[in-house]
Amino acid sequence: MNINITNSKIGYHEFLSSNDDVNGLMIISHGMAEHIGRYKWLISQLNADGYHVIASDHRGHGANILNGSTPGLFSLQDGWNKVSNDLLDTIIYAQNKFKNKKTYLIGHSMGSWIALSILDKNVHLDGLVLTGSSKISNQLIYIQKSVIKAESILKGPTAVSSVMDKLTIRKFNDQYKPNRTPNDWISRDKDSVDNYTADPLCGFQVTNSLWNDLSNGLLEVFKKNFYLESNKKIPILIMSGKFDAASSNGKMAISLHKFLDSIFTKTSIILMDDARHEVFTELNKLEAYKKFKLFIMNL
């Protein structure tokens, strides 16, 4: 039975496997200041292994910027719920088009928290993989909200927050000094970092409005009560680099695992040796993919 898609205007990217037997659907929820094109290598692996990949660029990202959207802006009103519903719509679209296929969701960094935000909704998933993710303390979130509020008053909601950028992205990069680029924190693979740095749709500063939306979303998904209606049996895998500055070198990923493990019955975590923020663009990305694939095959 088809499920009606909620009201949103999003374009879907479909990367279809040419295999005779399709093993399932992989939905990707990408991170902040990037787009689905960054997942070319991962998508090629998934397609070769018989998975259709369906994704959409988040509002204020990727193709939406090319179509005139403000970079790094979800919406001036209710942005978090809108991107959450967009992801839900993407999943429903894929399930309606490719019926009776197992569905897996991969969420990276900001996209991992958006992935968590749909778990209170009536959605069927056969597995959830969170990469580059972490559990941020409420204390830190409220500090960030204070900064964002001040920045919004001074500059407006659609202005970019250089202060938040310094407190997050630039701070992450400090761990890897002397820096070769402003984006050394994402991976040890120089080609991947250079491609990211050269891509006009990557690495841009996001708006005060998006930072505010994200902060509100984090406060929501880090409450146990948020998951009261969730399917507690969804298998969840967390994958993080042991040298990911964004997760305090894996410590905040471990905190996320402990949090989710107290709610869901099938959770696991893998910390990749030497890896930074993007485990699927790293020098040991093939090893990461093999571990990911083993998780999926054992479900």
C-alpha cells in the first residue's frame, strides 16, 4: 500500500544498481555544507553490491543552491521539521517506487541527527548507520544557542555565523596543525580533502537560522522521551574515526552509542583506526566499507 508523501518540494537523486538481483534500498542523509555528490565512491560500492541508492540534498545544500536557495539555510520558519520531513519523504518515495525491498538509512554528521529525528515517525527501516556522529551535551548546546541568538540579533537570521564557524569547523581543524588546508579535519586522504576544498558546494559557512534549527533539533533527539513511539528493534550501527576531532576522537561517538543503547535493543559501534571525520573518504575507506557491509549482511 502506498503512503502519501507530505508536502515538500525536493528532488530525488537515484543511483540504481545494474545487478539482476537488488538487495535493498540505501537512503543517504548527507552532512552540513556538502551534498550527495560527495558520496560517489560509497554509492559505487553500494550499487556494485546490489543496492539502489536514493537521496536528496538537504534544503540550503547541493542542487537546491544551484536552483537559487540560500546556501546554508533550511527555512526561516520550522526549518528542522522541514528537513526531517524531507528525509521521511525521500524514504517513502523510495519504498513506494521499489516495493518490498529492505530499506537502510545512512546518516552522516548533521545528516545523522536528521536521521535520528525521523525515528519517532511511522517509518519502516531495516537498519540505521550513523557516521561522523556524536552526542553533544545539553550544556554545550545551550552555550551555542546563546552565541547564535546574539549573532542573529546583531546580523540577522540569514547572515552566516563566523563565530559558530570558529567554535566548530575551525576548532576541529586545529587538531591537525600544521594545516595543509582549512579542511584537513575531514580525512587523511589529500585528494578527498582537495576535492572538498575546491567544490563551491562544500565547506561554506551556514546561516544563523540553520545553526538555531540544528541546536533545537539536537535538544530534541538527545531526549529519551523523544523515542517513546520508536521501533526499539531497529538495528543501529555507529561508525566513527578514532581521530575525528568533531567527536573528540571518538569519545562523543561512544557517548552517543551509550545513549542509544539505553533505548534500542540492537546497537553497535565501530571506531576506525586513524580515521578522521569521513570514514568513507578515508585512506582506510575500503576497510570501513567491509565492516559496514558485514553489519548489513548480518541483519
